[in-house]
Amino acid sequence: MLIIGARGTGKTAIINSILADQHVQNPDLFHVVRLNGFIHTDDKIALRDIWRQLGKEMDMEDEFVTQNAADTLTTLLALLSHPEELGRSADQINRSIIFILEEFDLFTTHPRQTLLYNLFDIAQSRKAPIAVLGTTTRFDVVEQLEKRVKSRFSHRYVHLSAPRHLSAYREVCQNALTPFSADGISEDGRKVWGELLNDLFSLDTFNTHLRNLYYLSKSVRAFHTSMLLAVSTLPTSASSTSTENLLHHLTDTNTLTQLQPPDSKLAALASLSVLQLALLIAAARLTIIHDTDTVTFALAHAEYVSLASKAKINASASGQIAVGGGVGRVWSKEVARNAWEGLERRKLVLGEGRVGAYRVDVRLEEIGEAEGVEIGGLMVRWCKEI
């Protein structure tokens, strides 16, 4: 079965909730194996982790490495196979296995989709009591399956969507702050906290915060992040736990927005080195000079060398040293390449479809006018004079 939905819609939360209930009702009857497409980037890594999570000791490392995916899965599931498959009586029921594949679409990129093929084949033929659950954000993930894998897929889906109305989003957020377990909480404490939440979600200031989150992203995860500091630093002394004090603490604007990401990428400019700023300005200049959307690192470095060399010549001719807003020495292409990769990691330059082509994600005038960035007089002129 596939659970499909955008990030933050509760795909993993639903699975965890169901598994927790089943663990209470049917303890020791199933084992859960969790894989993630971001971590298990090929079948060998995935099989090693399956082996580890099932608790099998890997005494024969060489034997494991030489086995192919099908043989390894057969070995892993042999002890957990259906009794009739192993010639035992049917009343000797072994533990079932539930495979949870997070980021299911990334597993379809593995060579020949061997892991998926074997899991689906074992589940379909009932060679072992297993179930496979996948979570993904891609609605077209089934189209990426090979024909032999798709034929063994049950084609059962669950689609989850973000809250479609502000009232639904408010209800989800309020439930997120409600304790789901009574362990360690008195009945009076739960009642007082419930009344506090009702008062909190009726305040105009707090509803303004909810509206901002809803219309920006509809993400419950963003709400969790915004409330993290406020809830974790709640006062506990008897003199400060009045309803008025608690509501004031939970609605403090500075606390609610402190962990939220910045609204613009310009906030990342303050963390750039002088070389990175110079390269970013050079790349932004080229987009204007050549009236193009993309630049290459080689062109950006050549523009940087040209600007920096002219600045050093002008400073030398006037008897000054290029410091205090200058660019210092002119760095080599190897050093500049490392600085350029830093710009890529901060998403200030984005790789395009063509190899070696990049799109600058900030405008030249924005760099020169960015607040909190000590850009220096020389580079300010680079931003204004073309």
C-alpha cells in the first residue's frame, strides 16, 4: 500500500499511530523494519539495515557480500516464513514483518528495482507473512515502477491532503498541543491545560499567527516549530502560572517567530565570505551585461578576476592599499570553486538543466542594499556601476 501526500500531512504519523495501537492489542506478533530512500541509497545498504533491524548477527560478512538481493532476502526471511513453506505445522505461527519504505519514490531509482521486486513478490506469493507500506510525495510514483514490479503491486493507495480550511488547520494544531497520553498528568492538570488551549486559540493575536502559517504553507510542522520555544520555556513557579501569564508567554511574537526560517534568501548574505560575495556579485553582473538567465562558474570567476585586478591597480596607482571594503588578494580558480560550492549549498546559485549552467537567485540591486551585510564600499560600487 502507498500513502501519498505532501510533506507535513501526517503520513508517517498515521502509520506510527496504527502500529502503536496494534502493538498494544497484539504484542510480539509483528516486527517493523523501517527504510528511508534518503539513507538507503542502494539495495546493498538497504539489505544490511534489514539484516540489522531483524536482529540477525552478521558473523559471515564475506558470505553476505557475495549473496545477491534475492538470496539475501530469502536468508533474512527464512526464519520468519510461513510455517507451511518450511514444512512445519500451521499452528507454529511466526512473527509477521511490516516493511515501511519512507520516500518510496527514491527506491524506484535503484538498479532494476531488485529490492522492490523481491519484497512485492514475497508478499504476493505469501512466501512469508509480510506487508509493505510506502510513503511518498509523488503522485506519479507508480509510473516509475518496472513492468514486473508493477504487476506485483496491489495498487492500493491512501491520499492525504493538507487542511483545506483554516478551521481544520486550527483544529489540527490544537490537537497537536493536547497530550495524547495521561501518563504522569493528573485529571485536573489535563482539564486546566485544555481550558488554557481553548483560551489561547480564541485570541486574535494567536489566530493571526495561525493565519500566517496557513496561508504561507499549511504546514503543521511549521506550527510545531513556532511553538517549540514557547512550550518548552513555560514558567513553572506558582507565582507565574496564572492563565494570564501563560497566555502572554504563549503569544509572545518574538518567541513564536524566533525559530522560523527567514522570509528571504538575502538573510544568508551575512554568512558569506568576501570571496563568496564577490563571486555572487560577479555572476549577478553577468546576467545584466549579457541579458541572460544563466551563467557558468568560469565566466563568474573571470568577471571576479577582472573586477578585483582593476581595483588593485587603481588602489596601487593612487598610493592606497586595497583594504577596508576591498577584496584583498585575487584568489585562484581552485579556491574560488570551493567558495562557489558554498553559494550552491545556500541556494543562492541554482544549477540548471544544462551542465555547468547556474541561475543567480538574487538580483544585483538586492545584494547592494541588503541589510545587516558588511559589503564594503568597493563591492557596493560593483553593484551600482556596470
